[in-house]
Amino acid sequence: PFYGAGLAEIRMGEALAARPREDYVISTKVGRIILDEVEDVSARDLGEKGDVFKYGRPNRIVNDYSEDATLRSIEDSLKRLRTDRIEIAWV
């Protein structure tokens, strides 16, 4: 969910929507929650590959590894990925 503030998962969900679900395995990371609140994206440290997502969603991202946030992170990823399950959750 970190990449592009969820943009990568949205793109992946769109790309996989026409494929049979049993044809692929999905993993995603937890620990970052994407909020409805927006922020100035130009102030973000996007790292060495920042150009890939410099036009990502402006939603603010917070780090949170609590149980509630982990479950929310997975549920939010499932929605963006347009699927009912993931096989691997990276913590």
C-alpha cells in the first residue's frame, strides 16, 4: 500500500481483474495505513525510486503495526486489489 499511497495496489487490481484468481499469488505489506486526509506529496521522501510514484495519490500515510491497524491494512488492500484474499502478509 505504500507505493503511490495505494496506487500500485489499485493498478494491480485492475490488471488482474480479468484473470482467474487461482492463476496468481498476492502478497502485500502491513504497517502503513492510508488515510482519507491528503497532504502535499512534494514534501514526501519517495526514495531512490520516487519517480515511479511521484504522481501517486495524495493521501497521508501513517505507520502503525498495531493489531487493529494490521487488520485494517489487509482489508484496505483487499479492496484496492479487488480480491477476497491475499496469500502472504509481510510485517
